[in-house]
Amino acid sequence: MSMKPSFFDRLSGNTVSGSELDAFDDELPVVVSPSVRKDSSASRPAPLDDTRTNEGQLPVDVHQTSGDIVIRAFVAGVRPDELNLSISRDMVEISGSRSEREQVSGPDYFTRELFWGSFSRTIMLPQEIDVEASSANAKDGLVTIILPKLDKARQTKLKVKAG
């Protein structure tokens, strides 16, 4: 009885088979799902009512410097007064809504990749921050949030007053 080479043997080009357990007895046939078509309809835009009602998640970059935690997020198309920032000592929540300024009907789109609607993102911070000293700035569609770290090791001495 000749043994089929194992997947690893075929992949590496080795002709010696290790055991019968390594070998694939049958190759699975390739099945094309009827929902996947190879015609031009695959490149058409999705219907306008697909997932536009769901809330989007805002992509962010979070990094630290020696004294701050810095969060950056692209919020193009959102005015700074329409952006909501909630900050606590260990968490930041960014939310807002982006609305289309002109209405285009579905069949007139060739490509539709931009997200329109409400979005939010909650970021758990790796360290506690000073909420009162935090600042946010928006320029060219990029919001930058600077969160000063709390220095738990810092100590101050208090003088006791008599009287």
C-alpha cells in the first residue's frame, strides 16, 4: 500500500512520509458559495441601508511620553464643537457624529467607503491621569488629546499648623 505524502511533506518537498496520521486521505472539494459572484455586481456599492445605522468605532493612536499619555484620532468632517470627550482618571471616551453634506443616490456611487453616522471609542488608560490638567486640540481633522500622568511616587510634605 503506498502512502500519500503528508501536507508538511508536500509543502517542504520531502518525499518521505512520517506516518499514516500525517496524510490527508481525501482532498476536500472547493465549493463556491452562490452568494459570491464573479460579475460586475461585486464592485457595486452596498445599499444605503446596510449598516449605516450602526455606530462606528473611531480608530486611534495612543502613546506615552515621559509625563503624558497622548491620544490621536482622525475626525475629519466633524466640527470640534460636535465632538464629545469624556475623561476620567483611567478612561477616555470620544464620540460624535459625521453627516453627509450632500445627498447622492445609491446607483450614482461607484465606490462608497467613507463612514457617515455616529461613532465612539472608549480607551482604557494604562495609568491614572490628571483630569483637570488635560487638554484637547483639533487641527486638519486630527484631534490630539494630551493627558498628564499622575505621579503616584511624588510626595509632598505638609506642615501642621497649631491652633
